[in-house]
Amino acid sequence: MNALPCTIYISFTGALLALVAGIRSAATARVVALLTALTSFGVTLMAAMDFVPGPGLQTLINHPWIPQLGIRYHLAADGISMTLIVLTGIAAVAGILFSWNIEERAGEFFAFFLTLIGGVYGVFLSADAFTLFVFYEIAIVPKYFLIANWGSTNREYGAMKLVLYSFAGSALVLAGLLWAYAAGGAHSFGIGDLAAAARHFSPALQTGMFALVFLGFAVLAGLFPFHTWAPTGHVAAPTAASMLLAGVVMKLGAYGCLRVAMPLFPLGLAFWQPAIAGLAIVGILYAGLVALVQDDFKFVIGYSSVSHMGFVLLGLAAANAQAVSGAVLQMFSHGVIAGLLFAVVGRMVYERTHTRQLEDLRKMPLHRLMPFAAATFVLAGLASMGMPGFSGFPAELTILIGTWKTAPMWALAAAVGVPVAAAFTLRVIQVSFFGSTEAKAVPATAVHPLPPITLAEKTGALLLLGATLLVGLKPDLLFDWINPALQSPLFQAMFKGGTP
Amino acid sequence: MSPDYLELLHALMPEAALVIGALVVLGFDLVVAKRDTLEERMNSSVTIGALSIVAALWHTVRAGAFGPAFGGVLNFDHLAVAARGGVLVLALLTLLLSAGTAHARHGAEYVAVILFATVGFTLMAAAQQLLLAFLALELASLSLYVLAGFDKSRPASAEAGLKYFLFGGMAAAFLLFGFSLIYGLTGSIELPQIAAQLAHQGMSPLLVVALVMVLVAFGFKASAAPFHLWAPDVYEGAPVSSAALIASASKLAGFTLFTRLLWPGFGIVAGIAPTAHVWAGWVPVVLLLSGSSLFIGNLGALAQTNVRRLLAYSAIAHAGALLLGVVVAGRAGPGPLFYYAATYGLATVGAFGVIGVVAKAGACQKITDLAGLHRRSPLLAGCLMIFILSLAGVPPLAGFFGKFAVFAAALQLGGLASPVGWLVFLAIAFSAVALYYYLVILKQALVTAPAADASRIAVPAPAAITLAAAALMLLLFGIFPSLLLGMF
């Protein structure tokens, strides 16, 4: 358990090592990166073994960092952070397996990749708002280089848009946090201390601070109408980067909302709750409908991410224990499933067929050319639709039930999103993999045999599929971590609208 | 006042080391190195110059803060020691970078003038009397005019020198006029006496005129809008290491000098004391300068295609944030301001150093001249990434924490819903805009493929070590800001 901070240091060290190894050869860099990711994943699993769920954050390290400003290097974990750290470990390993074919500037690629991962681990472990913010920004900048250097369609535009949105969001967060810090007497950035200080703020002050911090984080979580960076960014990114973007980076935003914005300013949350829920529902439906009419395979997945993240935001906005625990489970679930979907589209299909246009894919008998990819995608699609047995089902169900308790109308409206998700998923499965089922439609001789699916890809896909199935069949694995965490005084005060 | 010259000698050992170093550089070049090649003469001059700066640095650190000296003309408080250390380090980096990049003709003169400018900077950092402040400022400025126009083979350099001189001369005239009015009002040129007199007199129309004149000179030195017009031309035209010195050490010394004038000297008429309800004083003017610099710097930078002009506009934008640091220095102390100015200087020297090395291997005017730097020299590309990201304020680099400390202190003056708070919000919002133009540079350096005729760049060893050291310092001070903040 106490070794968890090592995940951060291992990742940053691994980034340096991969950079150096890249001078030798791409293969060395790959191996170094994989070993790094596996080591930190191993540390995570070991910590998960002896993790005792309980209310409140369990401190891992708490050290004065910048005493002049009362900033402490305070890392801690509870069930929510554990869930997301395990997700990060899975996503990192899978991401590296799916970028096994990167040859050009591989050392730099994995250096940026592991820097991002280190930042993500750091965010999920921070119990000090300053520490969290620093790691949050460390996770932003590498995305630009990952996308702009190794991306595909319109990569420089997509990379710039994504990074500027993220950075603008974090600027809002910084303004809000500094405001709260200064108004609270400038003693500490500890989340608990800030929350204690914020109790004495006027409702108007809390409302303003909450708006800045929540909106800033929610930009990265894909809150409508600030979601437009997500589809373009996902499409432009190389496979591993889109897996990370959808898999963990969007969760950073949601996590920031849950860990910082909501407990700190419960009165602000109470004020903005309907607006956030409304935007989340619009996001679910709008992004789902947009996904229904895309021509580009990857755009479908990109918009589906926005739609699924809408559920997370809705669960957070509902602000009761059940909805929030569903939202956290949905973060995990979507992280795994979106990663898998992007892996199939970006790596298995696009890099073999060199097209993502659904019209072109329709003409190829992909289910026969790459049965493994087709089967994986069908399973991932089912998981994404929220089929029982996969992790998406308990997550979305819990969110909807929890939301119902706060406002039945929200749950009803959001539930419409479920069939929409089924519709766009089924459409894309049908068109891309089973477009031409008749053998006659395409003569076998006209189709170039595609390179077979590699071992690395299969391992990665099985890892992600296993995770979604395991949690789908036994969601209590994670609920037993998440629910006690939500019993902490900070969250309980938040659920009660600021009255302790 | 009974002058104690022994005490003065002791206090000014660093300056003595620099002046002796400059004279040795000139003498050595004239007598010993006459027959060497230009390159060798430049190298020996840089070596001697660097040694004298190291000696000065050693004296500064060893002496530490010992308070007023020479009857209060100089004040060696913590700020003075930190700022002297800062300008010496920045000057040292500039000098080492100039070894491989500067125009090699008249190398000894170039190094000597850099050392004289540094003497001006270190005196500026400690001056506590108007006359000495003005003399130190002029010593530094005159040296910088010469440095800006040093490259006689390029008309752009002459233009830079002339423009800098004309603007600077005008600013100096304003400053002197302002000083004379203050002397007339208070009967003293010593800051403590001036402060005492002003506490007695309060605001008067003549004082307003005097303050405005001082602030004009400050605006010029800080390259704050609307006194920024010289900056893009000088940054573009001056030899690279001169521009680096103007952008880094000169900024740090200037901000130290004017912060000392404004707070200990005229702090009583600042106009932002928590009890004062009337906004009359110099703080509102500085806030105005800060806001306009943020606007003009950030928006102007968006339109630049020349990398040096872009750095100039970025300097104007940073001046806006630094001016906020001056405003907060009254309450939070000079720590945040010094941290910001010093680390900004480091990043700027580094960025100019990279430009200098690239320019030696070809042209480095347009941003596109940096294309494919990751292929041409991975070291330069990596260092440039750190410098630019630090300028952009991305953690864990020092540039982020500088902004953070200044903004945190500024918000304590009145929350986000006060004029200072609006300015902070503006500055934070502009940091997202700024990231765009910084990423435009990094896109060329790290993403775009090199031009067809671009070759690998051989980085001279001193430059490579200096750049790596600057990058490491930015990382170190960014992760452990207390190293610098703890000096106060």
C-alpha cells in the first residue's frame, strides 16, 4: 500500500530510460516502456491486495514541500483513487502493447507516454490541491507531442485544440483554487484544509469558486458544450494516445470534479447541480445522436466517449452516494471499454486497411479477414451498450437508479441515451465488420490478405476484455472499495448540501 | 555621514572583481593574445570574464546579507544579495553562451562591456540612494546600448542599438527629472529620509508628476506596454547574447531597483494600503501598465513569425505578470517577484542560447528556421522544450511556480472579485493563449521535419553544458521552489 507513490516515480524514471533506450533501437525502448508499465501495474496490484477500504483518504506520504506557501507533498488513497489507479495500470500496459508497431522516434514516443502516465498516477494519488494540479498539468502537455508527432488525420490541429482546451480548463481550475486558497487565509492547499476553510465562505463566494473549478475540470471530462476537443483529438491521436485519452485522461477531469470541486464547495454544487445535470443529459443524447451519423469509424467511438462520460457527469451531479459510486464505476468501465474500442479501430483495423471510412469498410468482409478483431469489437460493443455481464451495465444502472433518487426526470431523460448507444454501436458493428456478408460481393482474389493480429495486440485486448468482464460479473470488487470511501465526512457533507 | 572606505571596499568586492576582470580581459587581449585567431581571443576573453564573474559570485555569497553600507547609500539586504547572485549567474550564462555564438571580432571589448554592464546590474540591485541608483542604471544602460549595436556588419544591429539608445535616453531623462522633483519635495536623495518625508507630506500634485516620471522609466526598463516599442526591434536586431542579457539580467536588476524605489521609498503613497479607500497612488498606474502589457504582449505574440520578435512580445507579456509581482511585493515581500524574474531570466537566456547556436549553423530568424531541430540536434530541441515550456508556465518547471506564487500573493490583496483579482484572472486566462504561441515554436522544433538542406548542428561543448545547466536549474527550482524562496 505504501509503495503506491512509487508508481509515479517509476513512470517518470521509465520515461527517461525509454528516451535513452530509444537512441539504441525502437525495440529496446518498447521493452523498457513495457517493463516500466508492468512494474507500476504490479505495484498497484500489490497495493490493491492489502488495501483496506475505509472512509477517508489513507495517507501514503505527507511532507512539507513549499513551506513558504503552506504547500505539502501529500499523497493519499481511498477506494476511489484505488479504482482509478488500477485502471491507469491496465490502460498503460494495454496502451504500450497496442503501440508495439511504433518505429519512428520510439524512444521519444514512450517517454511522452510514460510522462503522461506518471502524471495521471500522481493526480489520482494527490490529497493536496497544489500537488494534484501540478500532476494534472504534467499530464496535459505530453498529449500535444503524442498526437502531433505520431497521430493521423489532421493531427496538428487536433493536438493543438485538445491541449488548448485542456490548458484553458486548467487555467480556470487554477484561478478558482487560488481564490479559495487566498480567501481561506492562505494557509494550506490540502483538500481537507481548503474544505474546512470554505465552510466559512459565503454562498455567493462558493458558487463562484465552484463554477471555476468544476467547469475547468469538466472541460477535460467532456462536458457539453466544451466537448468538441474530444472527438477531433481522439481521431487525430495515435492508437495508444486515444486509448489513454478516452481511457484515463477524461477521467482526470471527472476525478478533479469529484475530488476537488464538489467536496470543497458543496453550496456551489447545490446551486449549479441542475445546470450540470442538464448539460450532462444533453451531452449523452447529443453525442449519441451525432455518433449515429458519422462516416469515420473513429469519430463514432470519439462521440460515444463523450456520451458515456455524460453518464459520469450525471452521476456526479446527482450527488448522492449511489449515483456517485456508479459514476466512479462508470469511469473504470468506460476507461477499459473505450480503450478496447480505440484499440480495435485504430490499431487492428486502420493500420491494416488504411481506411476508417465506414463506406470503404462496408465493402470489405472484415469479419472473415480479421475474425479476432471482429469478435473483440462485438464484445466491446456489447459492453459499451451496457449489456449485463460487462462492466458498463452495473455502472450505468447504478447511475440511473441513483439519479432517480435525486430527480426522476433526469434519470428518464438520460435513459433515452441507452438505446441511442445501442443504436450507434450496432450500426457501426454491422457496417464495418459485417458490411458484405455475401462471399460473392467481393471476390476473394480482390482482397489483399491483411497482416495477422499480433500477439501483443491479442494480449492487450484480452487484458482489457478480462477487466470489463470481471467487473461486470462481480461489480462488488470495486463497489466494496468505492462505497466506504464515500462515507468520509467530506463526501457526506457534500451529499447533504454543505450541512455537516 | 562619515565615509568608511574600507567598509565600502569590503561591500563592493564583487564589483571590484568584475571591473578588474574587465580590465584584465582588455589588457590580455591587447598584449598577450594579439597574434591568436579571433576565435582563440574570444575564448580567452570569455574564460577570464567567466572567472571574474565566478569570483564576484563567490564574494556575494560569502558576504551574505549585512544590511546598509557606506552610510545607507547601499543596502545589502536579502533582496540585494539574491538579486546580485541572480544577475551574476545570468550574466555568466550569457557570457558562456556568447563564446560559441557571438560575433568574434572585438571579442575582448564585447566581454569587457558585458562585465561593465554586470557591474551596473549588481549596483542597481543594492542601490538605496537616488543618485547611485541613477548612476548604476546608466552604467548598465550605456553598456547595453553598445552591446545592442555591437555587430557592425548588420544594419539591423545598428538599428537596434540606436532605437534602444533613443528610447533609453528618453527614459533616463524622465527618471532624472522625476528624481529631481522628489529631491525638491523631500530635500533628500536617501530612500529612508524620502519615505519619512512623504509619510509627513502625503500626496501632492508635484509628487504625482514625479511618480509618473519614475514609472515611465520603469515601464521602459521593464518593457511594459505602452513603453514596449523598442523591445521587438532590439530583440530581433541585437547580437543574440546582447539580447539575452537585455532580456534577463537587465530585467532582474531593473525590477529589483524599481521595487526598492517604489516600496521602501514611495510605499507610503502606494494607494493600496488595506485601510485606504481612495485609489490614489502609484499602484493603480502599475496595475494599468500590467494589464496593457498582458494584452499587447500576448495578442501581439500571436501574430509573430520571427522567433526573436515572438520572444520580445512574450517578454512584454511576462512584464505584465512581473508588474503584478511588484504590486504584491509590498505585502508578500519581494520573494515571489524575485523568483519569477530570476527563473524567467534563466528560461530566456536559455532560449536565446539555443537560437544563437542554431543561428551559427544557418539562419535563425523565422520560427520555421527551427524546423526539425529534434533531428538536427536532439540536445538543443530538448533544452528548447524546457525553456519554452517554462516560459509558458507548465509545471514542474520554474516558470509555473513563479506565476503561481505571484498570483497567490496577488489574490490575497483582495480576492478574485477586486481589480487586482481581475488582473490575475486576465493573466491566468492569457496563459492559455500564450501556450498557443509557445507551442507554435515547439511544433517546429519537435514535430516538423527538417528542411531539405538542413544539416546536423554541432553544439560547442561550453554552450551544450551551459544550456543543460540552465535547463536543469529550471527543473530544480521548479520542483524545489523553496531553494529560492527560502532566501528571503
